[in-house]
Amino acid sequence: MAYKEVTVKQPLLLTVLPYVSIAAFFIVWEFAVSSGVIPNELLASPSQVVSTFIDKLSNPNPDGAVMATHAWTSVQEAFIGYLLALLVGIPLGLAMGWFNVVEGLFRPIFELIRPIPPIAWIPLTVFWFGIGLAGKVFIIWIAGIVPCVINAYVGVRMTNPTLIQMARTYGANDWQIFTQLCIPSSLPMVFGALQLALAYCWTNLVAAELLAADSGLGFLITMGGRLGRPDIIVLGMICVGISGAIIGFIIDRVEKKLLAGIRR
Amino acid sequence: MDEKQTRNKVEVRNLTKRFGDLTVLDGINFNIKEGELLAIVGPTGCGKTTFLNTLSKLMPTTEGNIYINGEEADPKKHNLAYVFQEPTCLPWRTVRENVAYGMEVKGVGKEEREARATKIMDLVGLTSCADLYPNQVSASMMQRIAVSRAFAVNPDLLLMDEPYGQLDVKLRFYLEDELVNIWRKLNSTVLFVTHNIEEAVYVAERILVLTNKPTKIKAEIPVDLPRPRDLLNPKFIELRKEVTELIRWW
Amino acid sequence: MSGSSIANETIDHSKNREPFSFYKFITNKYFLNVVSIVAFLLIWDYVAKEKIFRDSLARPLEVVDQLYMLTYMKFAGTNLAGHIWASTQRVLIGFIAASIVAVPLGLFMALNKYVNAVVKPLFDLFKPMPPIAWVSIAILWFGIGEMSKVFIIIIGTFVPCLLNAYNGVRLVDPDLYDVVRVLGGNRRDEIFHVCFPASFPAVFAGLQISLSSAWTCVLAAELMNSRDGMGFLIKRGMDTHQPTLVLGGMVLIAAAAYGTSLLVTLLEKKLCPWKRTIENL
């Protein structure tokens, strides 16, 4: 069956408005700061942020590291924590969804730990692991594991019960049903978890670095605050936002590719 | 009829199912002969689904048991197959892989699997879409996949739960003919549950009429019409009326 | 039972009685839950007692003791209830302020293409920025008082509220509109009888996410700078190296987050009892 792609013409105004809106935002921002309506100690203008960015590419002052170092530190921490969260969380969630014993043993502990915001672990983490890589990875891991477990669990639970009955009448055992039915049917939910976990990891990366770090994008923001340099703060925020958006975009792409292969 | 045809393949003894105080199935006894196509009809809500679920061992029975070839039925040991009312295709497998799924669970070798799947798909006309995914084929195709998958395991007992209930009349007749055709070619033992009396008279060798809850067997009607059956044959109409009367008189 | 009397002679009845089975007992869900919790506490206690993390983990009973002590003893000017209320108050103010603006705006964006075209791009610009990244600039703008904390909570709760309200309206089943149209309803009927009710579950899902985000934000803000609140307890515990205080704070904040999310769930049950729930989740 072939569907014809139909393009609906929309009013020109609707196409233009988003760009106008963004442009207006930056112009107002620039103008408000440069004209002094908003004092420069409180907010840096876009042009200042850009020049700070260019400067920070090669200049480690005043916070002790160049831009690339900060970005690399953050990405490294986030990535390790994220991968560990996926590696532990998804299998755990899948098993909890299907095997009653696993659910009975792990669900209460999971429910106890779940409402604690990952940031609350920071002090204990600092006590236990210091302010190095391990500590931050631990916080990011805690943040990422929650959506992984929940989504994988829900995905397995939503397996069509008739399919399970069908497999049972053919004499399939629990393990066959788990691997042949539950896991494939939970895949869309699991991929949802990839996105969600990443967002959680990235948010909490900033939190972990705000409190205890010596480099990283979150650290850059904190230093900007301590030094009273709004340009550095805004630069850090924008970098965190943009890199988060880029990683999210990549995962979205990968997900679409993989799911297309699975479900057509 | 030869000797093989008259042997009892499946024996159901005192099949009883209670949910707390509610008795759904009340001491049902019947046999299915080898290679027989037995239809079961009953009023709405007479516990047909419970009946099938206990027969297929999805649900434990309160009393009584099901014997296949004289042994207690066990999905792990016997070849049971179940065609559900709703389509049960695995969306992540192609049509061919879906048809082969039952055999895969049974541990049939890969080559054997391929050969049998190809044969069955030829019979039901699925060959042309063997490599498509289920969401690319129509609803009637989905049901054919389920039927093929069931026949492919050479089942000792094939249970069908109103498999064509949701299809339109024309398609249904077509698929019923197809079912009868496969069944005769493969000589399987089939238990066909339906609420459509015409359908039952059309496909079955014998019809069991069930009562309302608590469900018992009310009557047993052999259908010895020649095949292919003619819906307008006076004998056919008479049988249909007989069954209809039985259901109306619960 | 007349039909079954013949067969009854051959069937052994006792076989159908469920015998007490050791396997059944140890795989019982509630039994496993108890085992799980007890094991968790015992391991925690053992790890703390054996000083595997040196002096950086408190035993469960010490934490309870510490919390009990705080209920009658003033700590940094107020007792336990005061600290709990300080945080809760911030969360409530920020959460309510954000949801009052964000939910209607989200609904409005989904209904009006032009508003959407203006607001959505700005919103997409701010969306990927974690709310915690705003902590530094909030302090720069509003100082270290209440205002900066509430500001961060608003930032953190605004996004999920708006996003869910927006998607809730856009994902309404189009057939439902036809029901109203076929009965001769106008645009207003469509909006009030279909759009809003149908998007309620999504709105509530957004509120739940916002709430958990609000607790994270208040914690971040209090950890950075504060004189009261549960985050302050944790921070003070960190600075003075008192694991009991840190763990006590964590327990409190978990309980508070859980309690408020329960409240929203109850409210949702009350307001849209028709919502389909997936069982066994």
C-alpha cells in the first residue's frame, strides 16, 4: 500500500513566526543589556557570551580550564554513568516485569530509593568516593537507573497477554516467553527509557558538578557564580543546553533507525 | 470409517471449574476421535472461554482432567495449539517466522521448520506475503497466520476460539472452506468453538451444544452431510434449525 | 452434579486440594517483600557497623534516633517540623505558581497555531537547560533569599507542566471531536467537552513529573545556600561530617516527595475517575 505524501500549505505567517520570535528574543536580550536596562553585573548580553566563549576556547582563566576540558569532563562523566545505568537498570526492570521472585525481592528496595532526589546522594557520595570521577558517575548512575527500571518493567508488563497464552499452549517455558515475547514487545518502552535516562543523567550531572568538582560544565557555571561573572554563567548554561540537545537528538535518531528495523 | 478414525484421541473426564462459589463448568464428559472436527456451540456467556482455557491447560481445573492418547494433557509434552479470537501475531516477526514460531517452541529442527512452514503457507495462500511483517497484512491474513501456525505443529489437539468471529461473512466462508481443506489434508483433531450456528454446521463432523452456566453438555448432534456442504440443502437447514432450537431452550 | 457422579469414582479428590508447599510459600510476593526490606536494613546495618565506609555511613537506628531528637530539639533555629515546612512551603509556592501559568499556556499553545508559533521556539530554546543550571544565576539575580529558591523551582516545574498540557491536547483522539461535531457542537463545545477533559490525564502526568522535579530543585537550591529546610539539614550534615544528619535528611525528603505525589494521585482520582489504569503496574 502506498501512501501519497501530501504537503499542506500553511500561511506564510506561521512559517515566519518562529524565526521572528527567536530573533526578537535575542535582539531584546542584547538591547536590554547593552542599553543598561538590565545591569551588566546581573546578565551578560549575547555578544558578550559569544566573545567569552571564543576567549575560553584557549584561555584557562579565570576558572582553571579551557572550554574543551570542561566539556570533555562532563561528557565523560555523563556517558559512563548513563551506560552503567542502562546496563544495570534495563535488565533489572525486564526481570522485575516477568519474574515474580525478582520483583518481590527488588521492588520494595527500588520503591524506597526512588523518591530520593539523586542530588540528595551528593553528600554521601562525597564522603564515600571523594569529588573525583567515581562520585559523579555514582550520582548520574542513580539518576539514570530509575527511568530505565520503570520503563523496562512497564514494557514487559504491557506484553499482550493473549500472546503469552498462545506461547504457553505451544508449550513454551517461562524463559522462552521472556526472551521471545516480553523482551521484543518491551523494546519501544526501553528506547523511551534511553531518552528519559539521558535527560535525568544530564540534569544531575550539572547538580553533581555544582557542588563538588574541579572541572566540567556545571563547575564552570558555579565558578561564574562565585566570581560574579554572568557571561561565564550564561555560557555554561548554553553549553549544557546545547550539548544535552545534541545528545538527545542523536539518541532519537538511533532509536528511530533501530525501531524501524524491528517494527517496520 | 477405518480403525484409526474411530480411536478416541482426546478424552475429557468430569471437567469441572469453580471460581469460589461460582461453578462455571459442571462435570463435562466427552471424547474427540482422531482426525475429527468437533464444533462446540453455546449461548453467550456460557463459559466457552473458560472451557477452552481449561482444555488447553492455561487454567487449572477444579476437578476432572483431559487425556490425550490416554495420558494427562500437558502443553510441554503434547502438541496443543490454540487459535485465539483476536489476532496473535508477533509484530516483530515476519509472516514466515510467525508461522514457524510454534514449531520453534516445540524444538523442531530448522530445515523441517522451513519445509513445513512453506507447505502450510502454500495451502493457505500466504506465500506471497511470507516476508512481510504482520502490520503490513490485513486482518484476515493475521488470522490465517495464526491458523497456519497452529496446523504447522501437527497438533494432537487444535483448539479454535471463534477464530473468524470478527470477519465479514464472505471472508468467513472462504476461510472456513480453507480450514476444512487443511484439516482434511492434514487429518488433525480440531475443537472449534463458535457462537455462529451456521458456521458450526458448515464445518463440523459433530456438534456439542452447551447449556448456560453452570455449563454442561446439553446435546450431541452428529453432522453427516457430504462435503462440500451446501447452505441451502434441506438437510443442512434442518440441522441448523435443530441446533438453534436447542440453544434457544436453555 | 448428577453428570459427574460416574466419573467421581475414578478421580482422586485429594489431588485437587492445594497442599502446603514450601516452594509456594517462599515465592509468595509478600513474603519476598518482607525478606527484601529486612535484608536491605540488615545489610545497611552491617555495612555501617563494620565501618566499611569508615565513619561515613550511619546505622538505621541511629538515623531514627537523630530524627527523633530533632523533633524536640531546635537545630539552627527551628525543629524538625520547621525544616520540613520550610522546604515544603518553597515547593508549594513554586509548584503552584508554575502550574497556574504553564498548564493554561500549554493548552492555549495547542489550540492556537499562532501562539504556538511564537512561544514554542523560545520554549524549545530553554527546554534542554537543566533547571539546576539556573542556580548560580538565580543567586546572582535574587540573592540568597526565598526568591531565588522559588525561582529555581518555577523554572524546574514549568517545562514538564507545559509540555504535558500541550501534548495532552494534541494527542486527543480526533474521533472524539467528530462526536461533538456530529451533534452540532461548535468550537467552544469541542474545547470544553472534549479537549480539556481528554487532556486531563496528561496534565496530571505533567504535574507529577513537575512535583518530583520541584523537590530536586528545592534540594539543589538549599544545598547551595540556605538557613533552613531539609536540604539545609543534608548540607549541614555534609559540612560537619554527620552521616546521621545526611541520611535523616534523605529519608525526610523521600517521604515528603512521596507524600506530595500521593496527594496529586488522589486529586487525579477525584477529578478524572474515568481514567483507564493499567493493572499490576
